[in-house]
Amino acid sequence: MTTDTPTEPQTIQLDSLSASTIRNVTLYPARAEVTRVFKFAVNAGQTKVQIDGLPTVMDRESLRVDGVGDATIHDVTISNIPTPPTTTNSTLDALRLDKERAQHALDRCKRSLSSLETLFGTMNIQHVDVSNLSTIMKSYASTGEELDEKVIELVGKMKEIEAKIKSETEAQRQKTKTELNTRVSVVVVAGAAGDVELVLTYACKNDYKRYWRAGYDIRVDMSSATNGKQTVTLVYKAVVTQSTGEPWENVPLTLDTTTPTYGAKLPVLDPWYLEEQVQYVYSSLARKKDGDGMDLNYDPTIEDSYTPVASVLASALKKPTSQVTSKGSVNATFRVPGFVTIPSASSREEAKDSNSGGGEHEHTFSITELELDAVVTWAVVPKKEAKVMFKAKIVNSSEYTLLNGKASVYVDGSFISQIDVPLISPLESFDCPLGYDPTIRITYHPLRKKVTTTGFYSKTKEHLFTQIISIQNTKIISIPTLKVIDQIPVSAVGAIKVNLINPGLTLPDPAVLSSIASAAVAGTSASGVGVGADGADADEGLGDDQLSEVHVNHARSQSLKSTNRLSIAGSYFTSKAGTGAGSNTTSAAPNGTPASAAPKVKLPGYNTNVIAQWEGTDELETQTGGESKSEALERLGKDGKLEWVCQNVPPMGGETAMLDLVLQYEIKVPAKMDVKFFGVRGE
């Protein structure tokens, strides 16, 4: 009778870097997923495959083992590669011995120099023959020079030996480096001899820096603008770096915006009990005691929401399939075309680059190039700086979600600045500053003051201030929108009154605006102002001056901005030969409300509309929700800031024509009150 003797298990040792190829690398913001393929032959029976040199930063719970072949995976284990016993390095030992000898020789030379100086310093000239003095001096000089040269030579030799020791130590460290110190052992049982293909997929964590981040190039060609609308080129890029310890050479690269989670659960609320305060029990938790002596004791402990997944997935070998998964509208996946090479930076170098904001270990890949719509506007705060800045409001009209990242901005091919791009979903917009525009000249004239005294018993001083702002467009094309921002003072003392005369803006009435906002939410309106729930006009209860202000603006706008904005076109156009304000200033009623409001006027030879409004009116129009809009309306004008929106400002060749904006306000002060007005030129 014959007995089948079991065959001795076969052991195959593989090095991860040399015995495999990388099928794919998927980069998440804080993780990298690597897929490696190993091919080898096995005998019938059991085979233990030992794979060394996998990254130490590998997330062991993420390891997945699949394969192809007529075999079955029985066991998968992960461990650290044992540290090899310390071996004697003869080269390093010899260098250290040379360093010790050189150090002893250097010490001897230094002692000899010290002894020579001591000997020469203790010599008594009375006991020295004058005829031998020259010989003694020459002997001292030559001996000292010889010792000095020896010291210099030994110091140089010491530095050379130390450099060699450092180089040899680094070479020794590379042989036993810990970046690739993980071992995966797979037990495979085959029914017959043949070829087997193992596919290892694992994730690597990065404690120093993100594996990839978004970067952008924003290019603006100002010559392509049409009626203020601009096409902006946005180059969507990925900045990649890695320090796993393994080089990624000629690998397919996929970028994913997803943040992987493992075993995530919805948090569970523990019971929240009310209990009586016990005086002799002291809790480490902070407690608030109410008037009845009850304690709202909240235990913040939440059930652990992390459930570990299986550390490895061992399954019967089958042919793996590769497919690209679309993450829909939640996350995005980008495939970098072709194959890329990303060498590994050491952890030390990676941390240094992270602190310095990037460096030579970063690699940049273009994801796509988008043509996006934008609206370019100009703005200036001449009281602070007479330089006009312009920006583009870019709309993400693409299907891509723009991740937050840095963007380099180029205008007409010239680098302007670097900005931070926030997270932008499709159809959302963001502002992109484009720098200063020197072709628009702003003159902020000195502030003029005129003082009059009124009253008989209680005298009041009325200070009338006039500020003229001149605008000159030296471009050969019109400026679609120019916003000029200025302010009037705000009284912090009840006895001091400030009235805005020109432009004739009034502060919103909170009660009226609240009803208007409520009507806007209901989606109904009447007479351009809005109606309440019962159908009555929302402007009921307004004073005559407020009512006229509302209806003056009704023909221009149906929105809630009617009491905050005034059309003042045309009357502000003057020539340089004129006074700048003169008779063109809008007249005002005694209460500060304009007696008449000029509609938009098209001037001969120009096509310009100027609208005055409280600062923040444009932002208010983009808000949704009646309550929040009402609150925002109440804040309009309270800080004294206002703005002129100049539309289609035409070219103004030469120095004879310019656009003058006039700001006029009065300050009423009791005659006995001493008030200082800084930076004002009195008349």
C-alpha cells in the first residue's frame, strides 16, 4: 500500500518595487490608493508568498488582495519587516579610526603651539646671548609656522573625514530605511502548477501634506470684453506630491475629490437626564445651575461611530475588472491622461516643503481648460486712494466643481497676483481681483466748507460741506461699470445733526421696509412697492416726503431698493472750465429729501447713467428671505457710506471733459459746542 506524502509548502519571496508593476494610483486629498500587480509561478499545493518593501505609511485596514489564476487565497497577514542584526561596517570603522587619529594629532599640535608660546614668554633676556638672539627668533618663527600649517592641514582632514562618515552613514541608512518596512504574506493553494497574478490594493496616509490640491491659472484678455461681459480662461490644475517611500514611475494617475470614510455611522444621542444638584458631589463637568437648584447635566459622550472593517479581504481568485466610477454631483474624479512619474520625497523633505508652501517635490498636471463667463467692474475709494481697482465676477458655467486652491491671475498675458479660490459649485460665482487700472484717472478735490449761523436764542452753526470727485476715462472704449465709494460723517452725539443733501438719499424706515420685505416673500406687489397680506398698499402710513421718494423711483425699479437708490444721471456732467458743481447740483427740500429726482438722462455725445445708492444695496439684491433682507435694509446708510454706480463711462480724450460727482452734506452744531473738522479747507 502506498501513502501520499504531502508536498513541502513552497515559499516565494518578492520585493515590492522590483517584482511588481503599478496598475493605477488614485489620489485623494489626504490619501493615496495604489494598485500593484505581482505575477509568479506556483506549484500544486500550498505556496506562501512573502512580499517585502511595501510602504510603512500603508493603512493596513485598507489592504485588499485579489488575483487571477486557478488557486485560492487561504490567508493574508501584515507585519513589519524584522530589523536585520547590526553588521560591522569596515569602511565606517576605518573612517572613525582615521578621525580619532587626526583628532589626537590636532590636539598635539595645539599643545605644542601653547608650549612654544609659554617657553618664549618665560625667557629672560638677561640670560640670552645677544649673538644667539637672531637664531632663537628664527627658530621660534619657523617652528610656529610649521605647527600652524599642521593645524590647518589637520582641520581640513577632519572635515573631509566627517563628510565621508556622513555619506557612509546615509548609505547605510538607505539600506535599512524604514519608509518601506511593511511585509504582506499571502498563502495560496493551487490545484495544479501554473501562473498566478496577485493584485494588492492599499491606501497610504500622509501626515505632512495633502497628496494633491487644486491650483488654477486665470487668464483675462481685456480686449475681448463686450458690454462689460468677458470670457475668462481658467486652467484647472492639480498639484501633486507624495512621500510614501516608493517611486511611482510611468503610472496611470487618477485624482479624486472624495474623502474616504470607513465604517462611518450616524452619531447616537445618549439620554439627557435632569437631576438634582448634590452639594457634596463634585463633577469634572462644567454645570450651570438655575434658580430652582436644578442642574442640566449633559453627558457629551457619544457612542463610537467607527467600526473597523475587515483588515484584509481574502477571496477566491478571480479576474479583476477595471472601471472608472463617476461620483455624480457630490464628488469628482479626474483621470490624468497618459502615464506620469512622481518620485517619493522623504518625510523630512516633505515636511520642509509643507512649511515653506511647496517646493521642488511638487508636480503639476493640467486637468482641463474652461472658458467661463465673467462680468468686469471697476471700483475706487478716492478718499483713501485715488487708484481704480477692477475685478471679474466669474461664473462657473462648467460641470466641474472648483475646489479651494491658489490661482495665478494673468491680465493680457502679464502676471498680476495670486488669489485664493473658494469651493465653487457649478453655476456659482466668485470674485477675481485684477489689480489697478491706470487708464482711469480720479481726482479727489479738497473738501470745501461754508459756515452760517441761524437761530435767535439758541444759535446753531450750519457747516455745509461740498466734495467733488472728477473721473476721466483715457481708454479708447467705454467703461461698463465704475463704482465710486465715499462717505459722510455719522453723528455720535445727539446735539450734532448730519443731513445728506446731494445725492438725495434717505435712510430706510425699518417699519415700512419690514412690510415691504414680507410682501416680497409672498410674491405680491402693488405700485412698485408691495402689498400686505390683506392686499393693502405697503406704503400706507408713509409721510409725504417718504411717499414721494418711493414713487419717484417706481418708474425705474420694482425692487426693494426704491428708497435706497436715486437716479442722478446727466446733471453731474461738467467740463473742466466749469465749477464742477454750480447750478447742476440737485436742489433739496429743507428736510433733506430732494425736491425732484432727475430720471436717467442721455447726454449729447455721451452714453452714461449715474446711480447713487447706499453701499451694500447691490449685495442686498442678491439676498433671499424676507426677514434677512429686512434686517439688511435697516443697516443701509447707518455707517454713512454711499456709492455712485457710473455705467458706460465714455472715453474722454484730452483734459477738457470729465465726469464730476458731487457729494454735499451739512452738519448742524450748537454754536457753543467746540467741534473740530480735520482735513477741511474753510472758505
